[in-house]
Amino acid sequence: MGKRGFSAAALSVLVLGCWLTVSSVTAGDSSLSAPLNVTIRELEVNSAIVTWDILEGDPVIGFAITQQKRDVRTLRYIQEVNTTTRSCALWDLEEDTEYIVHVQSISMGGSGPPSDPVSFRTRRESEKLASTGPDQVSKEDMEKAVQLRAGELIIIVVVLVMWAGVILLFCRQYDIIKDNEPNNNKDKAKTSSECSTPEHQQGGLLRSNV
């Protein structure tokens, strides 16, 4: 009975602590000020980054962002604590769609008042392609171009080396054939002389018989 009573009391304390932690974050903190200078940066087709400032001295330990499509009741709630960052990435946005965001600061006493609403519209894919001109080449594209050029140079060098080897081999074969030509001529002359000598002897014999 003693062990059961102790475990039940420990469980009650744990549940109470969790409830106090959650309530401290969700409850309002009147000492906090609303975030200032809420700005949308790096606006893309499906993403954006929201930045903000806080008043100096506010005991901020995190932030909360509400994201909503205009004329749509569905909300996306983003919350992060134990951080000092003053920016947040918004992802999975729809193309050419208008959104509204609010930013709230969070302290140990709860969340502060929301900032003034900031609206923005995501870009179109066609606008992104049109804005990427010849002078706006990304670093990845530059690296890919350098890799392609290096590969092309390697292929050209290999082909030139192969051609040089073929030409060198041809020249060596040509020199060997050229050097063997005098020997072949001598052999042909010797063979022809050997074949003609018996014929003269036979002719002389025939004339002597007559």
C-alpha cells in the first residue's frame, strides 16, 4: 500500500508539472511587446522567410507564427522555444497565393501579443524563370558548367593522345616497310637470276647439238 500511494503521488506531481508547463506557454504574458519590423524575405514559389525584431530587454525564449491564406479559415501554427533566432522559414506554400502572417514572442510566462499582420503573395513559376537572366547564374550552375568543361577537356585530351598513338604506330610501320623494300628487291633479283641461268645453259646445249 505504501508503494502504491507513493507511485500515485509521483504520477500526480508529474501530471501537474506538465500542465503547468503547457499553461505557462499558452497563457498570455503582458510584459512582452509585440514583435517589430516583421518582414518577408527570399520570397519564392513555394517558400518564404519571415524575419522580425524584438524590444531590447524582453525575456523572450521563443516565438510563435500563425500563417493563413487570405479568405481561408485554415491556419498553420508554428512554435519554437529555447531559441534566440529572429527568423523562420515558411514552406509548402502554394504558387501565386496570398498569405497573412502574425508573429508572437514567447517567454517563461507565456506568449505576448501578436504583431501587426503582414501579407504577401508567392511568386509564379513563370516569373521565377523569367527573372533568371544570363547574369543571374547560381553557384550550383557555375559548378556544373565547370565540371562539364573539365569533362570535355579530358575527352579531348584522350582523343588527341589516341590519335597521336595511331599516327606514331603508322609511321613506325611505314619505316619498317620502307627498310624492307631493298631486301625484297635483292631477293627478287637473285631469284630471277637463278631462274634464268639454266635456260641459257640449255639453249647453249641445244645450239651445240645442232
